[in-house]
Amino acid sequence: MTPTAPRLLYGVLSARSLSYATICTRSLFRNALEPLSLTLITDGPEDVAALTAMMQAIAPEPRHAWRVVGKAEADLRAEDVFAKFPHLRRFRQGHPCWRKVTDPPLFALDGEEMVILDPDVYFPNPFTFEPTPPTGLLLMRQDKNCLYPHDLVRHAFEQGVAMADVTDIGVCQALAPLDYEWLDGLIGRLGGADLPTWSPHVESVVWAALAMHVGGGYLDPSAWFCFNYPIAKRLQLRLLKVDPMALLRREPIGRAKCFHAGGKAKAWLVDAEKAGLLQGSGPQDRPTQPLPYRPYERARFDRKQAALKFARSVGIMKLIDGNA
């Protein structure tokens, strides 16, 4: 029997993520029904050492492979791969989350798949990844749009940049390489050196634009489930002092292939696992059908801005201590 080729996975994270990245990575290797080859891309030597220690403690089965690489090695590769793309080279030096767009392709051969994972995605059931399509991009889908900062999104509309709505970047699947020339031009149109390096969400804007450029679709949200954190849930936590575990008990985590604990939920993962809230209901080993991308319409964006303006005017945003 011919051995099954490993699925090629990538993560971009620092040692600051270890509290939840450890249990998420352990769930990945515990429940994967396919052999995996995971590349973790991090920052300096201390981060490399910390993530290496994490992987050694997890001790994946011999059918799996893993490696940890630091930013210095990625920088050397980027000098060559992005030699003709100044905006991409500069983009890599912005917020660390932005490197999730640029750095996995540096370690993939042309034509190889890239399954790019956030450090806060948990796998509650024995599962298989979806097939990576020969063209296009797969992203998770969530109920709440997370394209920020709003000034950047407004500028993108003014520049004629098409973006997919309700995209979630907990899991991304595509073949290497990405369209570097187009991405370089996109980053220039979005602002280039003036992009707000304080905002990790710029990454989401780039992925949403790339999705509309190359096509593909949303991973089935019933199998690839993203925690949604709307104002109603924030008010429950802030005003009613609802236990976060009570919120998680209402979510369909047990039926999912993957649970993306986005936002504040990542801080609840360790307690949720101890409380048994992340236990699965059984193998999730059948492929699911992607859903077509939905364009983000300017009218929807404008309605959202009006709603936020009203929420601020009546003090709701202060109550939840958020900035939506």
C-alpha cells in the first residue's frame, strides 16, 4: 500500500501564544486522521526554543513531521523570493500577524498545498482536512465581519478593491505560490508604508481581497466553526457577569472539525478544555463542500458604520469596553 502523503501545514506565532497554542496543537496531532507535516514560523531564537520545547512535549506520533523556523531564516528567503516586490518586503516588517500572508509560501514549493492555521484553532474530533483546491483560496466563514480598521476598509472601497464578506482567517488553504505581483500591488493601493502597523486585522483585509481575486470559497461553517462575539454576548459578559464557559456551552463545538476561538475566546480555551467543553461527538472524516464567497458591499459597510455611531452615541460601546 502506498503511504499517504502528509498534509502540509503552517503556523505563524510567537511564544506569547503558548498558553492556548499548546492545547490547540496537541488537539491537532491527537485527532488528525491524516499524516501531517507542520512548519511553525516564529520570531527570535528564544521563540524558536520555546516552540521547539512545546512540540517536544506534545511528541507527535512518528507518522507526523514538524519543524520550527525563526524570522531570521524567513528574512533570508524573503530577500530572494520578494526581491521584485517592495511592498511585500515592507509588509512583512509590519504587524507580526501580517506574516501569515507572506511567510508560509517562503517554505513551500511551487504547487504544494499550504494549510495555514492560527494558533487558536482547536480540533475536538478525529478529522480530515478538506482537499486543497487546484486554484483559489479556502477561508473560514463567520457571522460577524472582522475587516478593520474601518478607515482602511473605507479606503479599500475608494480604491475599488473587492473584498469577500464575513471571512475568518483561522484556517486558510491554497497552493503555493500566492500571486505575489498582485499582492504587492494591492498592498500599495491599500497604503503601503502607511498601513497601520498596530492593527493585526489588516491581514484579514488582505485575505478578503485575495479571495475575491483568486476565487475559491468558505469552508463549511458547520464543520469549520468560528466563535462569534457580537455586542449581545459582550453585554452578557460585561453587565450580566455571565460565565464565559456558559457562552461556550451554547456553541456547536462538539460537532465541528475545527473550532476557531477568535477574539477573547482564545483566553478561555484552557479552562474550556478542563471543563470538558471541547469534547467531540465523533469522527468528522468526510469532505465538506465549500460555499461561494459573498462580496462585501459598500452599502453594508455604511450601515455598519451608522450602527456603530449610534451605539457610541448612546454609550453602548463604553459599556462593553470594546471598539467593534
